[in-house]
Amino acid sequence: MMTLKLRVILAVIFLLCWIIVISKAKKRQLELKYAITWLLLPLVIFIIIAIPGALEWMAGILGIYDVVNMVFFMGFMFSMIVIYTLTIALSRHSDRIRKLTQMIALDEFEKRN
Amino acid sequence: MKKLIIIPAYNESENIEKTVEDIKENAKGFDYVVINDCSTDDTLEILKRNNYNYVSLPINLGIGGAVQTGYLYAKKYNYDVAVQVDGDGQHDPTFLSKMADYLDENNLDMVIGSRFIDKEGFQSSFMRRVGIVYFTNLIKLLTGKTITDPTSGLRMAGRRVISLFAENYPKDYPEPETAVTAINNGMKIKEIPVIMRARQGGVSSITMKKSVYYMVKVTIAIIIEALRGKKK
């Protein structure tokens, strides 16, 4: 059972999340690609929570007894997905930095000789 | 007036020679620079072979990064006017001096070549036109200004806008967003009718899945840009 208290707390958290993300995106400290993730994620979770019965249905399918646990499980899964995509992005970035470093070094060599 | 044509090119080996020759032929008052966005085909070889003026990026940045490099070049070498001409042959260089004169006479910061004022020439696919109308209305809602062709890549920037874009430019699908950026920074922008051609060869980089991402990303980007508020 999910209490009203929990729903309200979650809604407030999501709203705060939105405010912070939009603020960072405005200041160009958060790139748009990732800002979209942080904006859409709470929205998706909120919609799932708001649709009556959706949470219960999902909990039933997964064999979870208490619906509140479903909320936590969802949050956990989404966190894992976000972390995973971050590691992919990081891998790409470190690869590009390596390429740049090598090119700069070889350019510098050319200039010297 | 020192005038520059920025030609971003990613894997345009089929079109790049035609595009550059077309520009050399039909836009004589303009310098040009091809920005090779780390093409994986033989675009670079073609540029070298023909001794074209180019800058070659060591890694692929995407259209935003490539065009921004062009604006950095324009700022560095002190150009009064910079205009983007796509490497796929859709833009007709004969409009460029008209745009430059229009910018100069009316003391504008930016001139956008719009396909949809006179509705002549290549009008793009139906789906794209729906998207374009959507952005026109969104921009009008957020800034009050009507831009009939917000996705047009044919845009000419004066010194102030060159500085602005050299500093800040979106990474992908930059056109609608940068129109809002320019508007909110108090730039004077006007559109003139132009005629564009269909893509001459090669393949567009925008697929169906990317179109959805485009709509969502650009919508959010425009809203955030509008939230940054107006500056003098």
C-alpha cells in the first residue's frame, strides 16, 4: 500500500529535481542530452505512480508483495540504467581524449622538426 | 565587408567539389572555409587534392561543433559577416550577396534565408514541414517573433552574432535553438525568401528515430533557452 504521505513526498522530490535540473541547464552546467534524462525520468515515474493500479499490476507481475517496494525497485532499476549509460558515455569520452592527445603530440613533433 | 562562407562537411565526398566550385563561381565577394568534421570517407583527400581552404577537426563533433568552429574562425580572422552553406548542395550561393546587402542596408545582426516566404523551390517533405510549422509556432509563443523557416541552415551572421555563436552553440540540431538565442540576446533578425534545392547526393543524417529525438530535444532546448530570459 502506498500512503498519501509517500506520494506527496515523491511529488515534492520530483519537483525539486526539475527545478535544479532546469537551473543547471540554464547555466550551461548540465548538457541538454542529460538534462532531458533527468527531466523525463521523474515524469515517467510520476505517471506510473499516478495511474491507479499501474504500480500494483507491475508489483504483481514481478512477485513483489508490498507495492511500496515496487517504487524502490523502480527507482533502483532506473538508477542502474542511468549509471550504465554514463559509463558508456565516459568510455566514449576517454577514447576521444586519447585520440586528441595523440594527435596533439604528433603535431607538436611535426612542428619541432 | 569581409565575408566568410562556412561549409560544414561530414562525409560529403559526393557533393563537396560541386558545392565549393559552385561557391567559387557564384559568390565571388566571399571567402570560404570548409570545416571537415573528421569525415571517414575521402572528403579530406578531395579537399587536399583541390587545394581548397579547409579546417580539419581531429575528432567528429557533429554539425553544431563544426559550424561553431567556422564561427570561431570568422571571429579569429576578423570577418564582418559569416554565412553557413551546407555541404550537401541544398543552398544556392547566388542568394548570398543579396543576403549580405540586405544585412548591411538594414543594419541587421542576422539574416535567415527562408524557403517558406515565397514558397518557391524545394519545400522539403511533408513530415518535415509539419515539424517546421510546430517550431515556428513554439518560437512565436516563447519570444513573440515569427521565424518562418527556423530550421534553415542558410543563415548569415553579423559581427555580434558571430561573437555570440563562437561562444555558445548547441551540439546538434542547432538551428531553431540558435534563432531563440539570438532573439533573446537582442539581435535584429530578418528573413528573406530564398530557393533551396533538394539534396544533391549522399544521404541525410536525420532518420525517423532521430526525428523524434530532434523534436523532443529541440523543444526542451528552446524552452530552456527562453527561460534564460531576454538580455539587452
